[in-house]
Amino acid sequence: MIEAGKPIFVQIAEQIENDIIDGVIEEETPVPSTNEFAVFHRINPATAGKGVNRLVEDGILYKRRGIGMFVATGARQRLLGARTEKFRGNFVGPLLNEAAKLGITPEQVAKMIGESERRSSTS
């Protein structure tokens, strides 16, 4: 799972985020401990802790003293909102800018996407 070129703590945070979004880890349930992450990925517990703490700072996780880290209520919706905005900025905006340069309207782009989706679902 660990990939080169991206800090490990970022990958740990993204793994937890993905598990929350996918419903693997539900709100108000515990996440694996930093030691569990460290053993599984063969990394330093402090590195795993840095990824977990990043999510605590973002309000996605919270600590129950003496018990562990838990997914905050509303975390999934916050993550979906943040990912949607990131998707808009990284993909939709540049797509529409390039389309405008080519004289393609947003409506034509939507039609192209629909056609591509239909083709891929019949393949």
C-alpha cells in the first residue's frame, strides 16, 4: 500500500479517509491504533501518529482518553465535501478551461461525458 514519492503519514491519513468514505470505518467507531498501523506497514509509530494527528486537527478523528481514536460524527460528510471541492479544482476547472480554449461549451462537455459513460458501461 505504501507508495514512493508521497509521505507515509499522508498515505496513512488518506487510507483512513478512504475507509471512512467507503463505510469500512463508521462514525463513532474506533480506528486502528498508531501501533497497529506501524506494525502493519512496518513503519515508525511516530510516522503513523503524524497521519492520525493530521485527521484529529481536521476534526475527522477525536481521542477518547485511555481508549483510542474514533471517527467524529459528520466526518464522512466533511470528507465528501472536501474531496468534492478538490475534484472540482483539480479536474472540473481545468477540463472546462481546456474546453473553452477549444470552443467546446459546458453542455457539449456534459454530453461527451455522458457518451463516454455509456460506452464504458457497455464494455
